[in-house]
Amino acid sequence: VLAGEHVQLESLRRFPDGRQRVLDVTLVPDRDGDGAVQGWFMLGIDVTAQKEVQARIARQNEELDRLNRQKDRLLSVIAHDLNGAFNSILGYSELLQQPATQENAEEVHRYAEAVHAAGQQAHRILTDLLAWSRTQRDSSAPALGDFDLSQLAAELLAGMAPSLRAAGVTVALELPPGCR
């Protein structure tokens, strides 16, 4: 200020009554008739409320970023699950396009069952996604409950069977029935 420049700073002050306030302080040089600095003027504005609002907005932005990352991970998992189900549907339906004979009737039936199971799996994933979407819009908590983990794992494995078989991979499921 004594060099003739405006100075602006933020200052945290504690008042005698114990309150802490954030002040935006501006110092302006006071010049005499010859232009020499003879002192300064000071203006202090209490910006505590604005700082609190900015801090609250920053916290909300961090929470929104966290929720967006969580949503992105969820969508990635859903896309992966749907991709697996549709790969099964496409793989088995491609096998079903081959001419059926009396000798492969049982195999064709297994393929048709696998297509149906993969379709049900894809439908279940979409139904769950729609239910989740409703809970997000309604701000209601999801209904949690038990599910049969061994059945889910078996369905997922069955859906991947054509791809695994084509790749020469064998997978064994070792979960006790009724595992929840």
C-alpha cells in the first residue's frame, strides 16, 4: 500500500464475543496533492456467509462426483452382465440355426433351453435396473432380501457355457445348493 498499490486480502478474525468471521479487506493508498502516499483507506466486508455457502457447494459437488462414479461403476457391471446374457443368446441361437436332425434333437433342445434361460437372465437384469431406477427417482430405499447365490451362479455359468465350450474352457461350480 505504501508503494502506491491497491491490496486486497482475506482475513480470518476472531471477535471478542468468540465469533469467527471471514473478512474481505481492501487497502487503498491515500495520496496527498503531490501524489505521494500519506496513508491508506481500509474497507472490510464480512464474507463469512458466502464462504460457508461456497464450502457447502464444494461438499455437495464432491458428493455428486462420488455418486456419479458409483453410478458409472453400476452401469459398467450391468452392461457386462447384459453382454454375457446376450452373448449366450446369440451363441446358442447361432447353434440352433444349424439343421436339426433326429440325432441332435436332444442337443437342440438343450440349446433352446439355454437361449430361454439367457433371455430370462437378461430380462431379470433389466427388471432390476428399472426397479433401481425407480428407487432413485422416488428416493426410496431398495428392498433388500435373500437370494439363492448358487442358483444365480449356475445361471450365469449356463449363460457363458457356449463361449466357454468354444474356447475349450471347463468351469466347475462348487457352491452348496441353497447358498444365500
